[in-house]
Amino acid sequence: MTRIILSIICLCVALVIVACGGVNKLAANIIYDARTQIATAEKVGAKQTTLNEFRDAENLLAEAEAVLDKGDDDEAYRIGMKAYLMARYAEVLAAKKRAEWNANVAESELKEAQQAEEKARIDRGQAEEELNALEGD
């Protein structure tokens, strides 16, 4: 009977150790994911176009790493997740700003093309009038 109780206690201790190790691994994984997401956001120009959000993500990542080093895995996971989400937001916001800029450029180019078309139409009309006047003489 003592052997069974001792086995159960050992099993419980082993489960607690494995569970705690899992939290540490989750925290480390989310911090890695946040670091990767920050690098991705930087590649699409988030550092230039969404500086505040990008800087917040970097600061949260540094905080998560410091908290993980202190051994608070749950808090490190929570802050790491915030860093990941902030970096993702910075990336999406940068893409949105880039798309808006591209749309403005395209709209400007369209207006220029329409003006050029209108000028060509007017020039053609004048040329036809001049031709008709020459033919009539």
C-alpha cells in the first residue's frame, strides 16, 4: 500500500514538473514567435510607417524576455503574446498605409491620363477644323 501511495506521489510530482516545463516552453515559443513577427513587420516597412506600434512591440518583447529570465512564465507568455499581436498589428497597419498610398498614386496617374486624353481630344478637334478649313479653301 505504501508503495502505491509513493508511486502516486511520484507521478503527481512528475506531472507538476512536466506541466511547469510546458508553460516555460509556451512562453519561450511565443517570445520566439513575437521576435519573428517583429522581423516580418520590419521587412514590410512597419518600422518607418507605424513607428509607435513597432516600437511598442519591441518594448513588449524586451519586457517578456526579462520576465521570462526572472522565471515568471505565465507573465512572460502574456506579455510575449501582446508583443506578437502588436507586431502583427504594425505589419497590417503598414500594409494598409502602403495600399492607401498606392491607391492615391494610381488615382493621381488616372487623373493625369484623363487630362492627357481630354487634351488629345481637343487637339484632334482643332486639327480636324484646320484640315477642313484647308480643304475648303
